[in-house]
Amino acid sequence: MRSQAPLRACGALLDYKTVKFALTRNRRVGLLHRLLQLGVLGYVLGWVLLARKGYQDTDRAPRAAVVTKMKGAAVAEAVGKGRRLWDAADYARPPQGENVLFLVTNFIATAQQSQGTCPESPSVLDAVCTEDADCPVGNPVVHGNGIKTGKCVMFNTTHSTCEIYGWCPVENNTVPRKPLLAEAENFTLFIKNTVHFTKFNFSKCNALQTNDPTYFKSCTYDPFFNRSCPVFRVRDMVEAAGETFGDLALLGGSIGVRIEWDCDLDHPAAQCQPQYSFSLQDRRYNFRTASYYWDSQRRLYRNLLKLYGIRFDISVHGQAGKFSIIPAAVSFGTGIAFFGAATVVCDLVLLYLDAKADFYWKEKFEEVRMGPLWRGEVGVKFCKRF
């Protein structure tokens, strides 16, 4: 008997299972099976192949280059400073054009400042004083414009402030009630963007390749009729971001410009066109800049400008896809596997959830015994598929 045990164990290892198909007339399970198959078919065809284009190889990391150029002119008249013409060299920062561009829409000017002593502004809380002891010599004014000299002096007939050493007179902080460069809403911004998908060695530019030197001087972007002219009017961009130009131009703000490429390289390259979207990122934006000069007595002066405006942050995203046999085979294999899963689900319903589960269980597995082999018996199980 003991000598038979190893042979029987060896025989059990050599059991062979084969598939036996049987027709089960169960309309509920049959309907479930067809519904599952239709669901798998819809998923594979509708989502995997059509929506996600699972038959394509993709490149989601394009290299991008952006060049910007602002055009327009406006006349601004500041109180007590006269009229001044502003063109692209004045209101566009930086002038060479990059992914970030700042457009001046308002400003506060403080002219002819020189280094010396003068009363600090009464709007600075740390500078308000009643006596000299309130102005310790050598202490910087918190959120102010200079260093305290130790004296408390009259700023005007109603306010006394600490005397400071700094650029005098101190900076004007009166914001105009309306943006001084209100005409900037009609300025145009040219955004030239080139993307390169290295995986497919494919490059595309958003601007029309033309030999007409006047084309970009007369066209403006239209998402339906003129998609190859990336010249945008400033007011249109602000309104697309959900804001009005007058409100944003007064104290400045930041707008994000998103360029999205989605290129199907199985179609002609002309159909690869970017989509533009605009979003408001911040409602206040300003910074200071100054121009320096010397007078005839070699004394240093500066003109200080506090600039308010709209900052444009341009970002480029995208992907390109092209047919490839490997992802197509993977998607096709996935669909076949899901079809098999539908059959497994129906088997589980028959064997565990149906009212006749015991009957189906007995009919599903059948053991056929054959003659002895190697002094042992080998059971061959036939598995019924319903």
C-alpha cells in the first residue's frame, strides 16, 4: 500500500482538465451575459478606442517655445505731470517677450527725488509722532521710505511725522480713480508658440506660415474663422478670464494663458491646432521702477514709478498620438479579457446565486475514471461551461 501512495500522488499531478460546453436555458443569466458583453463592447469601442484612442502611442511632454509682442499706443495725463505718450517700449515688461509679460495700465509717479532729509508720509503708522523721542535716530521706518533722523517734524498743518533720510520727497501713494492707460484695452498681444514632439519628430507652430508682411498687422484671433492668427486683443483676454478691463486695470492683476495642443498624427498636420483658455489668477499686481539722472551740479536724481498692470503668464501643454501596433494589441487583448470576465461572472451567478445552484454545480463538474496507469488511477475532470 505504501508503495502505491507515491504512484497515486504522481497520477494526481497528471490529471488533465478540459472544457466541455453545455447549453443552459436560463433566460435571466442569458440576458445578463448579453448585457455584460454589450457593456464590454461599448467600453472597448467607445472609450478605449474612440475617446482614449488606445490604438495610438502618445507623447505627452512636448518641447515648447513662446515669443510675445505687444502692440499699441496710449496717451496718459497724470495730475501735475502733463501728458505723456506710452508705446510698447514703455508699457511692456520685459521688452523682448517671454512666457511672462507685464502690461502697464496705471501708475503713480514721484518725480525728481534726491537723497536727503524730509518728513515721512503720515500714511505710514510707524512714522506718526508727537515728539522727538518717538523717532529714535538710526531706526528704519517700518513699511516706510527711509531711516529716522531723531526729529519729529510737521508734514502738513494737521500731521507730524518723523524726519527720515531717504529719497525725498517721499513716494506719492495716491492711486488715480481711473486707469491712466485706459486705451490699453485695445492693445494687441501676439503670442507665437512652437511645439516639438520628440517621439514622433513632429513640430508645429500656432502662427500661419505666410510671406505676407501685413497679415499679422491686420488679423485678430477667432476660434472658428481665424485660428492661425494668434493676435489677441487685451480686452477680449480679460473678459474671457471673467473680469472687466476697467476693474482689473486700476490696481492690476494676473491672467493665466493656457495653450493646449492635442494632435492626432494619423490625420493631416493642418488639423493640429491649439486651444486657448484664460483664467484670472490674482486681482492685484504692481511693482516699482526708477530712472536715474544727474543735474548740472552732479547731484543724483530719480523719477520713481509705481506701476500697476496686467501680468500674463503663458503656459504650454499638449500631447500627440500616432497609431502603433503595440498599444493596439494591448487594447485588443484587454477587450478579449473583459469578454472572458463576462462569462466568469455568469458562471458565478449560476453556481452561487441561482435557485438551482446545486443542480448546476453537479452538472458543471464531471469526473471520468479511466483504467489504471502506472499502478494508480488518474481522474480526468471535464469542466462544463454554460
